[in-house]
Amino acid sequence: MFYPSVVIPIGVRIDRHLMRWAKRKYKRLKRSDRRAWAWLGGVRERSPGLFAHWALRY
């Protein structure tokens, strides 16, 4: 059985880790959480199948 309410917090945590990774990798994202979240949202729009949890959450 699949419970979407259980997947959402896990997906948020994975997204938070991806944001931290992006902030370490790209200098322009280093100082701004908002900019890093926006970058991650752009990646999600361009490649929605890149991570499996995006298909379950969005």
C-alpha cells in the first residue's frame, strides 16, 4: 500500500539535501537559500523525471 502523506516529508528532506549540494557546487547559490530553491525548481521544471520522488510529489 502507498501513502502519499508519508512520501511528502521524505521528498522535502531529499530536496533539502539537493539544495545544500547545489549551494556547495555553484558559487552563485552559496549565500542564498531562496536562489538555491529557485534553481532546484527550475531543474524540476526542465527535467521532471530526474528524481523518482519528484514524480510522486509534483
